Amino acid sequence: METTAPNATLHVTRQSRTIVALKRLGMGCGLTVAIAGIAFAILLYRRPLWVMDEAMRARLAMAGIHSEYVRVGSYRVHYFVGGQGKPVLLIHGLGSRSEDWTPEMPAYVKNGFRVYAIDLLGCGRTDHPDIAYTMRQQADLIHGFLDAVHVQQTDVIGWSMGGWVALEFALQHPRSVRRMVLMDSAGLWFQTSLTPDVLEPRTVPQLKRLEALLMPHPPYLPEFFQQDLARAMQRNYPVVHRTLESMLREKDELDGRLGQLRMPVLLVWSAQDELIPPSVGLRMHGMIPQSVLELYSGCGHIGPATCADRIVPRVVDFLRGQPPTAGGIHTY
């Protein structure tokens, strides 16, 4: 009769225990992954904008762009900064914030620029004071901000209302601006059937109407995402409303003044912009003799984000001092 040696029995027992432990560990890991997946799904359902914001900030962090605060007068101002080289200041539009430059910022850093993307007064994580939110107040903030971060001269890129702020700043402080890029810029009065309430949607159908105005082909967004977006936008409506009132009061502020600009100016316009149509860009181009106008087909008002892959390389060439022939109009 054969007997099993004690050492062999002990070895088999240990091996069996190891196999059982590994199986239990595998089951535990699978359970952990499943729970994590469920938790993420719940978080995505309840706070989709927060998830999206964290993803954008992670993308910026991977590009070496980080969040900072600085004191400008009595205001605490938030901004993103990253990269080395010539400074470029990014100024966002109405109801927007610095994170909305995420599709462009890493590309500017990669191409050898030091990027500053500021949250204007009443926007993002900058203070929300009880003021009128005029373009001049925002331009004064830009001036104070550049002093606070020790930048004497910079390239400036303004998008939508941010273009108006950039123009006001450049007219007040021309030596502070080396080159300027205006993207689907506000600043000139034009006839439109749109009313200010279009920019203040309070329901999902109203939000979808705005999205159709901003993009030729809006992407599908689930209902829960649209609801979260509508709630987030409503929190900023007091500032948006005051800003719109200021813009209407100042509608003629830039008329007759744009010819004073002497720095090179690139006008970037989306051909399908229904909010601020290309006709406004053509008028600006006519008022700024040294400007270049570029029209991008298939893009709407938020083309600087959705068409960044086409727009950014042209902007980089312009900032590097390689613009197309001054006074030209180009279509892409």
C-alpha cells in the first residue's frame, strides 16, 4: 500500500490553499472593478459636468498647465498657466470660463508659448462682485492681471465677448499687445432677430435651441447631461444678464476706433456662425487695414473648440510672425 509522504501532503495542501486564495482574489478584484464601474456610472449620471471638468483638468495637467490664483486689486482671480516662451493671453466669451480653452491650450504650449487663460470677473472661479460687468471693467482686469503676473507685453487671443474685451484692452494699452487674434468676436453692432433671452436658456428645449445656434451639427447629449448643463448655466445668469445689458449700452463703443490699432491682427471666423455672423468679421477687417480674415467652413460660433485642429496651426503661424499677406481674406 502506497503512502503519501508528509512533505508531499504539505506541498499539495499549500498549493490548494494558494489556488483557492488566487481564485478568491480574482473574484475580489472583479467585484471591486464592478463596484467601481457602478459608482462611476452613478457619479456620471448625477454630476456629468463635474466628471467632464475633471477630465479637462486632467488633460491640462498632463500638458503641464495648472490652476493658479492671483490678487488683482480687491479681486481674487483664477487662471491657468503653463509652457515656456512668448506669453499668450486667452480671453473667453460670455458665460464661459478658462477651461473652455482646453482644446487649444495644450497645442500652444507644445508649440513653445507660455499660456495664460484667465477667468474674467463673474466667471469661473474668479470673484463675482456686484458690478455692471462692462467691457471696460473687464479690460481693466486684464491690465491688472498682466501686472500681477509680471507680463509687460503679450499676444492676446479673444473669443466672442472676449474679443471685445481684447479690443478694448488693446485700444487702452496698445504697447501691451504684440499681436492680436479675434475669434468670432463681438464688438460691432449688427442687425439680428435674436433676443438676449436666447443666451439664458432655462429648460432643456431652450438649451437645445442655443446649442443649434452655436454649432451646425450639435452632438447628441443624454437628457440627464442636458439638465445638469442647464442648471449650471442658470447659476451664472445674473452676471450674464448684467453683461448683456452693458454690451447693449456700449454697442457703439468701438465704432470709429478700430483704425487706431497698429499691431498685426488675425480675424478667425466660423463660416456657419449664426450668433455673430461672418459679416461682422468682414466689417472688422475693413476697419483694421493690417488685419487678415480667415473663414473656416463647417464651423459654428464655438469653432475655436470644435475646429481647433484646423484653426490652431494657423494661429501658431500668425503668432510666430508668419501671417498670410496683410489685408487678405482666406477660406479653409
